[in-house]
Amino acid sequence: MRIVVLVKQVPSTDDGLSFAPDLTVIRDAGPCGLNAADWCAVDQSLQVAVRRRDVQITAVTMGPPGAADALRTALVLGADAAVHIRDEALHGSDALATSRVLAAAVRRLGFDLVLCGATSADSGMSAVPAMVAERLGVPALCFADRLLVRERKVEIHRDDGCGDRRVFVAAPPMVISVTERCGEPHYPRYVSRFDARDKPIAVWGLDTLGIDPAEVGLAGSACVVRAATPRSGGRPDALAMGDPTSVAIRLADFLAERQFL
Amino acid sequence: MAEVLVLAGPGRAARATCALLTLARRLGTPAVVAGAPANGTTRARAGTPATVTGGGKNGATQARTPRTVAGGPASAATLGRFGAKTIYAATAPEMDEHPVAARVEMLVRLARHRPAAILVAADRDGLEIAGRVAVRLDSGFLSDVVDVTAGPDGPVAVQSVQGGAWRVESSVVRGVPVLAVRTEHVAITPAPAPARPVVTTVRLTFPRSVRAVRQVARHRARPRDLSTAAVIVAGGRGVGSAEGFELVRRLAAALDGVPAGSHAAAEQGWCPPQMQVDQVGQVVHPSLYLALGISGSLRHRAGMRGAGTVVAIDSDPQAPIFRLSDLGAVGDVHQVVPELLAEIERRRALPLIAEE
């Protein structure tokens, strides 16, 4: 069973985000690390490997040279090999262009399962797993809060809030995105750090994937950013005070606004 | 004016659809894409104009089934009040059995008429639908949209980035803009002139691939499992006693969540140790974490840092939990929580949108 895990390097601080003059996010300013949900995705792929012998796990990332750190973390966690898609022309790719590149890489590797984190810490790219699935022409099980991989089918459990709990089933090949709820990842053993040094990281460019540079990056993106302004002052009046009734109404308003009622 | 397609998601709350309609009115003529014919369709057509604008007869229907508008799909009259000119309905069984894939097919089919934009609520199903539609149409996709204005060359979307720290204005330069809107940030307003939506039935033939993902179970039973829960209500020292912890359980039941306790509550024996959320107990990642009487020690914060939305109620305004919370309430848990339970009960009984 060939498993491809799509991972991403994200800034590991809460407020380290800034924009370059061309309005793309500066990704290598502060400390960075493997995205938390992707950490779970690698761990879930290992859960599959525990139950079968023929599992080959490949971690794939797309990004600047620094993104190789995310791949090294994935290798330490237990992935067998890694692919780094790196090209100057990729700078500024939107979700559509990103999914085009990732789908091409996954197709080239061959796959039974594609696993990835459902959300990323630095941008709302939660639709990318579904986009990759659409390009590969396979079903997707997105936002898995619990993942069970059986011999011929994959089952996910999902809790969408408001009492909406559902179980979905599909057959591989397929794309799965997992949330951080699917289980606390195991901490890697010390020796796996040494093992990871000998695992290969392949570097692929756009010519490897046969993608025209005009289709990706800032030039090939279907969206343009016009302006980015910081919101000053942080969170205004995030404290509700007063008599219990008015506080309760304020709380209920907030919960209704966020659609938890 | 070109049409703007608004997806009334599978089993989506009416509020989200009305929020999308509010934005869609700025861009063109709103048209709702519904899975099945909206309930109350025939009533809205047969009724007097008073019924359409939310008058007596419709109000009586809402009172009998209070959750219709608050939790279920919106009626045609409600959609009309928020400006929907057309409702596209499909009655195929696939729309219910395979909601995501079937809606993708439907939107792609309707997009042949070159709508000005496609608006989808950014919930879990909505994001998957929007992503797949964007790839099929090779169109620009924007997520985390909190506001939309009409620009000279298509809609300009305001995105909320990094937990609201940045506001980014983006627009789409290729294809039909597909926008995933975080509807909770949109203030909903009814249309100046209520419309009478025309219901158009769309006949679709689905490819086999629509049936690839099957839903095998849907249960409303509350799970015991903290680690996969979407909503967690946790009690701490401020709850005061094992009897006081009953408030935590009642609020968890009201919000369809799972009760939990801080280490203080677990050590006092107010809740079993399996319910303990902190560094050495359970580490949780819910969409909503409600902390009652928890000051937020470091070890507790380590266990709930991954929560999406944090709401805290504590009597000490200096409590560290408030630095982490999206909304903090200063007050005694024993006074605020019963009031909150009563308020939730009251809102459940009164559908917000129908009464406005």
C-alpha cells in the first residue's frame, strides 16, 4: 500500500505572520515547524503501517528551501522517503495552483492513500485536499476526526458540532484529510532520528512534473491579493462584565454568532 | 444583472444561507441552490403576500416546528425575504445520499450560465464542495471570506487571516469566483423589497463517481470520547462542588458537547479522572471549548491550546484563561450558567430569523 502524506512548513509562533511587498506571506521569517495537523497525518499513516507490512510512506511538500525541515520532521516521525517540490516559479501560488502541483507529484509517485492535515496554521487552505482529490479523480474523506483503514475500505468518523456525528466510508485510492482530533501523535523514538538521516529527500522541479511554469505561481494563479492591512488593537472588548443576565445574553449571542447553538 | 449562486448546504442552518444571500445581493441577482425543494414552497406560492413577508400563517407554522428555521433548511418565504429570486431544486435521491458529490455536480451544471460568483458557507462540507467546484471550473477560489463588495472587475473579497490579525482584500481574475464565506462574521439583513422566489427544478443525471463516498451511520448519541468531541464544556475549581459540576453536565448537554474537568475538579473527585483535560490528562482539539470556573493554569492551557474557539466564565478578571479566550465572561459560574441555560432554551424555542 503506497501512502503519500502531504505536509507543510508553517510559522510556529502565533503572531509571526507578515506580508512581502508583492503581498505574499513571508514564510521563513521566524521559527517554523511541521504543521500540527500534518503531524497527525504522518502519525495516522504509521497506524496503517503497524497493521500491514507492505506500506510505503512518502512525505511530499511544496515550498522554499526551508520547507525541507518539515520533511525531515516527517522522516523522523516515520515516513520512508520524502519529495521536496521546489521551484522559483512556484512563488505565490494560490490554492488552485498548489493543488495542481501536488496532484501531479502524487500521480507521479503512485498512491493508494493520500493523507494530509485538514487545516494549516498559517492560512485557510482547507479546500486543498478536496482540490487534489478532484484533480486525481478520486473520492475524498475530509476532516476525519477518527480514521480507520481496513483492507478494502476506509472509514472516517466526523463530529461537525451541533450533534451532527457521521461515519463515511469509501474505497481506495482516495484522499483523506485528518484533524488534530484523530489522536495525539506518538513521540518518535530516539533511534529514529538516526534512521532519518539515511532516508532520501528527492528534490523535484516543475520540469520533473511536466508542469508549465505559466500555470503556477503568481502568474498562473486565479486570485490576486489587492491589499493586506493589519487589524490594530487585537480583540476589542473580549471581556463581558455586568450582571449575570446580560453576561449570559452576551455569551448566547456569541455562541449563536459562531453557530454553536 | 448576472446571477449569484448561493449554496444552501446539506442540512445547513438557515442563518448561514441568509448571510450568504445578504452578501450575494451586493453582487447580482441571488439564486439559491437547494438540495430538495425548500419546505413551505407550496405555501409561499399559494399564500397571500402577507405570508411571504413572514406574516401570520407562516409564523404559525414556525411555532409548530420551532427548529425549522433555527436549525434546518430555510423556507422559500424566508429565502425570498433575504432577496432570493430563484431557487434551483433537485429531487434526485443522490442529493440526500451523497450530499457533497451531488452538490458539486449541480453547481458545475448551473455554472454553465456564467454566474457572477458562487457563494458557499465555509463549513466542512462547504469547503470540500467549493474546492471541487473551483477545480472543475478552473476558477479562482477564496476561503475565509468575511465580507464581499462589488468591484469594477468582479467581486472583491475581504479575507480574515491569522485569526483575524490581518484583513486581506483579494479578487479573482479567472473563471467564476468561488467564495467560501465564514458566515458567522456576516451581519444578516433582509432585502429592502422581499422577493417571491421562482422554484426551478433541475434534472440531473449523476455519474457513477458520485456514489464513491457513502454515509454509513449518523448518530445523535453523545460520545463519551473527549479527544474527538467538537464541543467541550469543562469545569474547574470555581464550580465549587460535585453538585455544582451538574451545571457543567447540563450546559454540555444543551450544547450537544462532552463534559470535562480541570485537574482541580478531577482531584476533588467532582468528575472521573478520564474527564481531566490538561497536560497529563487528555489533550483536546474541539471547535468550541467552554471553560467554567477555570483560571487557566499552565498545565491546563497546555491541554486545550488546540481549541478553535475558547469561551471562559470566571469570577477573576485577571485569570490567565481570559488571555486565551475569544470571549471571556466575568461572573460567578453559579449565577451565569443557569441564566445561559435559560437563554439557550429561550432561543431554541424562538426561531431568530422568522421573527425579525
